[in-house]
Amino acid sequence: MTDLDVVVLLGLVAWLFRKHYLGAVRTYAIATQLLFSATVGVGSYALAFGLRHGHKSVLALCVTTRNIGAALAPLVPRPTPIEARS
């Protein structure tokens, strides 16, 4: 049931903020975010000299997910007070 709730919630958020998301796509903000995340992940994996594959994978995953939240925060669409009332 939780999976269905998440899908419904994401669908509603996407529908409510579709104009803002399209605006973000047009500015290449999402593509830039993906490029940043890929660069950080690959870089941390490649620069982890002396670690085994398992440790490198965990390091790359942790570094990428830690930084993606902070980098995505400015991309979250926030309605202005006028849009929130309508």
C-alpha cells in the first residue's frame, strides 16, 4: 500500500507543479544536476585508491546521495503566495 501512496503523491505533485517542472527542464537545471551527480559519483569511485570494489561502491553512493539532496533543494518549485491561493 505504501508504494501506491508514493506513486499517487508523486503524481499529484507532478501535476500541481507541472509548469514549474517544465520551466526547470527548459533551463537545463535538471540535466546539470544529473551531470553533477554523475561526476561526483564517478570521481569519488575513481579517486578511492587502495579500496576494494565494495568499499568504492559504498563511498560513491554515499557521496552522491549526500550531495544530491543539497543540490536539488533549490530546484524544488515553491509557489508564490498568489499561486498558492488559487
